[in-house]
Amino acid sequence: MAVASSLNAPGGTYSWTLPNITSGSFLIRVSLSSNGTINDVSNAVFSNVGALIVNAPNGGESWTAFSSQTISWTPNGTSGTYVIDYSTNNGTTWTNVTPSYPTGGNTYSWSPVPNTPSSQCKVRVSDISDLTCKTDQSNNTFFILSSVNVLTPNGGE
């Protein structure tokens, strides 16, 4: 996979964001753009552990208060113990769902979903061993809907 092509790199350096791929066998090859036979390859393989990724809710969902919903994530090299938070204001402030959730899996049954209606909700999952680097939140907002049904007046009175 090409990272960059025809790059002018004064000083012989290039800053690169690693892809979200977990592998223990990465190598880097640098080639002269005008003559690909002039190149060099890393002397040894290196590893990369992909990021923790929130899969659900990830935006657009409508969850009803007092229901049971599944929060899911891709763990990628985490400790297996998580802090889960939610926000009703697009991540400006966070409320704790669980301070320490040990699991061998990648889901949490959020039950009951709190009665905090908002169209600006997000969920954040963080590895308890590295709360600043191994963390992710919903890419977009989702809805928490009130479970209250108005019986009267309901129109036509």
C-alpha cells in the first residue's frame, strides 16, 4: 500500500498516521520516485495496534428511555476493562454509565437507558489502562427519546 508518492521530503523525514490495522509485521520501503529500483526497506518488522472504535451507537439511532440497548466497540489491543460514558450535549459534558466494566467481549447492555431526552447524544468507551489514548466516541449524535406517552389531552378535546 502506498503511503505517499512523488513526495519531496527535505531532511529525509515524513510524518505518517498509521492505518487502523493491527499487525505485527509492518515494514516500510522508501523508493526514489524517478527510479523505483533505488530503495531501502526497514531492517526489521514493527507492530501497530489499531485503535479502540465505538461501533454502536455511532449516529442516527433512536433509543427510548428505560429500554435496554447494546453499546458495542472494536477493542484492538485493549486491557479488557472499560469506562463507558454518555453525553446529551454532543460531548461537551459526560455522564458515567459504568466506571469499570471488565469483559472479554466488546459489548455492554445499557439497561435502562436513562430518561434524558436529547437529539445530541454520544457514547464514549475508554480503556481503563489508558483513558487518553485508547478511547473513542460515537462519530455522530443519536437520539434518546422519552418514554412518556401523553394520554390526555391528546387532541380533539
